[in-house]
Amino acid sequence: MAIAVVVLDHHQDLCVLRHHLAQLSMPLARLQVVGPGEARFDQVEELNPQLRQQRLQRTMAFWLLPFGFGAGVTFTVMTNLDTFAFAGPWGNRLMGGLLGMGAGLLGSFAAARADVDSSKEDRLRQLRNRSEEGCWLLVVESAPGQDMPWKALQRVRPQTVVAL
């Protein structure tokens, strides 16, 4: 599954390329247009690493919060600590679980932050500059197991084609 971004000067070239790609014998997984009246640059996950990071953080939190709660309760019961003795035995376990949930939430932020790849920043900055100059961007994603149709992408003579 490869992703490429085609930078085009004119909307007419975009329409021609999109029509040509739709008629290929091998289907593409996705074609997304970035430009005036279409999706904004910041709304496309492949072009905005912060969107990917937010999605990963929510996914990690979905799993880590309940497991953190369970781990906090289990740790409190196993160690027989009375850190929150004023809350009674059940309140002590509940507080341990809540602290475990907090640790899970912090872990989801740290894991999502570490997973985002920053090696594409120069290419993304170049694409952002082209988008701000008024160029049209076409995000092309090939289907799993299929090659990117590079010759078809070059057919309308784009400004550049950037592989992500």
C-alpha cells in the first residue's frame, strides 16, 4: 500500500487525472483532492501528522484506561498498601484503580507521541507550501499488494509527485 501526492497547477488537470485513474484496470484504494472547495490540507491524515497522533492516542487510551484501572486495583490488593486509608478498604482500592487509569492515560499520550514518524517533515512542508500557493493536491493510495501507477500519474505533467 503506497501513498503518493500529485501536485497540479490547474483544476482541469486534476479532473483529467482523476478521470484517467478511475478508468484503470487495477482499482486504487483512495483518491482524495486537497484544494479550494475540497478537503483542506490540515484535514488529511497523511499530510498532517498531528491527526495521526490524535487518532493513535484515542485508540491507545481506549485500551490502556481499563487495563490501568485493573492494574491499579490489583496492585493495591496484592501489596496490601493503605496509602488512602481514610477512604476505607474499598475506597483505597478505588483510588489505586483511578491512579492506574491516570497512568494509562499518560502512557497513551507517550506511546502516540513516540509512534509518529518525523522523517517526512521536509516533504510535507514542501506540499504545504504548494497548497498555500494555490496548487491542487491529489492524494493517491494504491490498493494493498498493488504497485502505484506511476506512468498514469505523470500523464498530465504535474509539478511534482511526492511519495510518502
